[in-house]
Amino acid sequence: MDIFEARPFPDASTVHGTCETVFQKLHRTTTTPDLPAFPFADEAEWSLVEWLGTCGISNAQIDAFLKTKWVYYEMEHQPSFKTAQEMWKCIDEFLQAGPEWHSKEVVLPEAPNEPQILYYRDLVECLSYLEQNPAFEDAMNYEPILWYSNEELS
């Protein structure tokens, strides 16, 4: 099927506010007056990590940047991590793994003597968690889109 045009649905959405990114949440929940940039060395490194994590470059590009002579010889403070993998590991250790899992015993009418365990997550918590991820920042649509598959746009 060919798509001839996609148009936003008029007046479909209203912005009700914003939420924290994972970096903002990490900074708010892990820093203290004694350690203002925890888990990183200082505010400069925190700023570097936030930029590297949100600018859209690949892990290979982060690694290439970290191997430049400028990072090793010209920076006043070298980063505490040497690769993108080390940077992400440091972040992952302090982030939540996502919304909590819940379980509920369910008895199906077809098998009343074989109770099943249903595992689930709260949908609103999942959407909130995904919305905080900077990787999805430019990929989220908050309004319906009209897709037309014919030239008459009907």
C-alpha cells in the first residue's frame, strides 16, 4: 500500500506538562550536597555524560570521542570511564529497572483446578518510564495522524 500523505489530526492534543528524563531523575535521586554529581566525579563529568547519553551518537562514536587526544591530554579532569559501555554500566547501576512487576492468581473457567499466575505491569507506569527515556524523545507522537492511501486523500 502506498501512503500518499500523512496529516496531523487538527486540534487533537494538548500539552499538560513535562516529565523528567532518566538523567534528571538520576541526578535528583542520587546526588547529595557532599556528592553533587554522584555517581560521577564532578558536575563537569555529569554534564559530559548527560550530553553523550542524549545527543544521539552511537556507542562506537562515544568510544571514538573518549579516545581522542583532547580527552586524554587537554581536559583538566579525565572522565572516570574509558568506554561507552563503562559509562552506561555506571548509569544502569543507579537507575530503576522499570516499573514493578505484579502477579495475580487467575482461575480459568476451562480449567478450574489449574490456577494460573498472571504477571503484569501497570500500563501508566510503563508509559511514564518509556517517556523518560531520552532515546525516544524525537520518536513520540501525542496526537493521532490521518494516513491517506489514495490520491483523493479520503
